[in-house]
Amino acid sequence: MRFTASVYVALKPGVNDPQGNAVLGGLHSLGFSSVADVRVGKYLTLDLDAPDEAAASAQVGEMCEKLLANPVIESYRIEVARA
């Protein structure tokens, strides 16, 4: 079966986010002073074949652990749906 996986990767709390700080500064310079914090992450979509949703989720989890995320400083969330 074909599945589509959505992967959301974000820095763990307490990890410095220079890109988020740059975006925050840009927003403030544009007059959006009400923004208190910005964290920048990654969003990925993958289409893959697997026998069932659990197997697809397990495959994507392994991909995240090995390549798509750095588990030391990033957390990730996976959503899998039939394509």
C-alpha cells in the first residue's frame, strides 16, 4: 500500500535557535513587536510503500533517527495516512 507521511522536526526546548532569533528580529523590525519568541523547524512529506500504517510509521521513525532529525537536539512528530 502507498502511504504519505508528514514529519515535523523542531529543536528541543533550551537549544539555541539562531534562525528563529533572526526571524524574531525581522518581525520586530517590521513592527510586529507582540511576537515574543520564534522557533524554526522543518516539515517533510514522504510517499512510501509499506504493508500497513504501523509499518510505514516504523519505517519513517527509523528514517528520522538515522537522517531526517538529530535526536540529540531535535524532536519529531510523524503523521501517516493512506495515499
